[in-house]
Amino acid sequence: MSGRVALVTGGARGIGAAVCRALCEQGAAVAVADLRDELAARTADELTERGHRAVGVALDVTDATSVGAAVAAVHSQLGEVDILVNNAGWDELRPFIETDEAFWGRIVDVNYLGALRVTREILPAMIDRGWGRVVFTASDAGRVGSSLESVYAGAKGGIIAFAKSIARETARAGVTANVVCPGPTQTALLEELTAEHEDAAKVIAAMTRAVPMRRLGQPEDVAAAVAFFCSEQAGFITGQTLSVSGGLTMA
């Protein structure tokens, strides 16, 4: 990846930060893009201190103006984006009958439309240059469903279908599009989701028991799969969906 420029949405913490580290370690210059701009800057600084080329960029994927400004900032500081990792996401655990249209709108705006906005901003230049990698962080919820995550699962299922469609449209242009689906992964977001429940420890324990490997995933587990899809070696792989779930999903 030496000489490549990557933009990672939701890159300030958790899976996103692990992806930023993995791409930097493989030689890419990385834009850490996140709504939490101060945390994004700190993450980028940590990478820079390790000898990598990285910048923090403020990005709200629900705002087209913010998306355009973020991409322009990356262009000016690092160059044209060769690798896009659509990782930004948000969820709350709720039974479907306890949700409303405002909740649906936010879930879809962040998890589905957000990825579309960023991809639309970056994809044309990739096609013009004849090379690009687009990787989406979806979820096993989008493959098999998930209790208390019905709307989120629907949005992630949409991401999987969108990625396959983009892969078909851009294959002859030298651009690949693939999806990584984490299973239960030990991140700050998971802690926030489960903290709202009185039996948070039991929820985590149940998740762990459901995984054949009997552990939760780590951000680095997911980052390794994302980094592979971003690599030169994955040039003949497109339109694929890979679960990183310790065997929870085998399909």
C-alpha cells in the first residue's frame, strides 16, 4: 500500500482506529475521519508519533456538506483517496415495536445513507484513475438478523447489497468493493449499547457463549480482514462479504 491514501470513516476509535493502524502499518497514508474530531486528531497524532503519515479530519456522514469538506481536506493534506473504508456506524438495542420513525431515520442516515454519501464523493475519481478499494464495515446482523437490532440489521443488509452493486458497476474500472461483517466485537460502542441494560454482564456473557470460539472479537481481528481487502493482493476479489465472527456465522 506504499504511496496509497486511505480514508477511514468512524476512524477515531474501536474497529475504525484498528483499521487506521493496520493500513498505516502496510504503508498507506491515512485520514482518520470521525464526528469526534478531537479524538480523530489524537488517533492521527498517535499514528504520526509511530512514524506513519496520518491526519485527523472532522466528518459527519449524515451531512453532505461535511462529507465534501472532509474529502477536500484529505485531498489537500494527503492527496486523492485510493482506499475508502466506510466504517462509521451507530445503533441502540431496542425491540422493533419500541422504535419510531425518528429512530429509523437516524439509523438509516448513519449506517446506510452515510456510506452512500461518502462513496459518491470519492468513487468518481477512483474510476477516472483506474484503481480503487472500497470496503464497507457491515455486520453479521445484516446477514442473519439480530434481536433488538431490526432496523440496524436492515440498514446493514442494504450496505451488503449496495456494495455488490457497486462492485458490478466498477469492476472494469479497476475498483473493487467488498464487505466485512463483524460479529460481537469488544468496542466502546458495544459497551455503550449494553450499559443501558440492567443485566449488561449477562448480555455480554450470552454473546460470548454464542460464539464457537468462546470469545468476543477484537478490533484488530476485523482490521486484518479490512486491510486484506484494501491490499494489492485482493485485486481480483470484489463483491464479497466476509464474516469475522469466530464462527458465529458460517454462511
